[in-house]
Amino acid sequence: MVENKMIFDKHMFKKHAPLELKKLLSSHVDNLDGKEVVFNKEKFGLITEYEVDGQLFYLYPVSKDWCTN
């Protein structure tokens, strides 16, 4: 399995994500910024774990449009 790792960028997310997702993840974006996103030969990536207000979350799907190298 080939992994391609990228970094979530909140500015790219705000530029490219659909409005509904921007609203849904508005309180998470600062926590997601800079997190590693793993892509396994799939169109979308995964952030395996991040924390907001003491609660653990994961994020899937993550678009490459929201990431930097």
C-alpha cells in the first residue's frame, strides 16, 4: 500500500470546501490546520486523530484541494 502524506491547510480548506462543510467544521478548522493527511491510492485522505474540547475525532474524506505538500 503506497502512502502519500500531505498537510491539512485551513486556508486551502476555506477556499475549496463546500459551504456546508465549512459550517460543519468551523469549530474544528484551527485544530485540523497542520495535521498530516494520509492518502492510500484513494481519491480522498484521512486525518486519523485530532482533538477538540477534549474529545477525539477523525476526518474522512479529506480532499487534496484542502492540503499542501
